[in-house]
Amino acid sequence: MLPSTDGQILPRSSARVGTRPAYRVLEEDQEVRERHAHLRHPKYAAPKLFSPKPNQLWSWDITKPLGPTKWTYFYLYVVLDVFSRYAVAAFAWTRGQLKRGLQVVIN
């Protein structure tokens, strides 16, 4: 015998329901929710970049391809023209050359 929600005893034959169907019924009645309070990150609008002519707006990207030995990388920078989507410039440096190389590009 199983206890019911109103305190009455139900015969075992009337309580044959699987866990998934029981949760499905509870979800329909909105009785089930997440037990942990998860943080909700606000939705940010992606920036829209518009360039009416070539060479007015550039964007850049960086990737780190593997180097010749273990735990070494190259730092590959690519500068893109937003209007034409062509690569305007590309630079590859090792970690030791990175600081000096970026100063050259910025200046």
C-alpha cells in the first residue's frame, strides 16, 4: 500500500506509473522547476559594422597555431577590410617577438 497526497492509502496496483510519465504530467501543470538558481546572462545585441567603401573600416582576428616544439605557438594576426572581406595584412610572431611586433603595427 502507498500513501496518497490526501492521506488515504492506495492499493499498489493503482500506482503503476513510470517516473518520466509522472514528470510529464507535473510539467504540464508547471509543478516542476530547476532546483538550482542559475544565473541568467542578459542578451546583448551584436555590434553591426557598416562600411560604404573599401579601406574605411578594418577588423582583426588572432589565432594560435602550434609551433615546431611542444608547448610553443605562433601568434597569427590577420587584419580584414570589412567592406571587401579581404585580408589587408597578416603577421605571425613567436612569443618573444610579440611585444615588439605589436608596437610596430600600432605605431
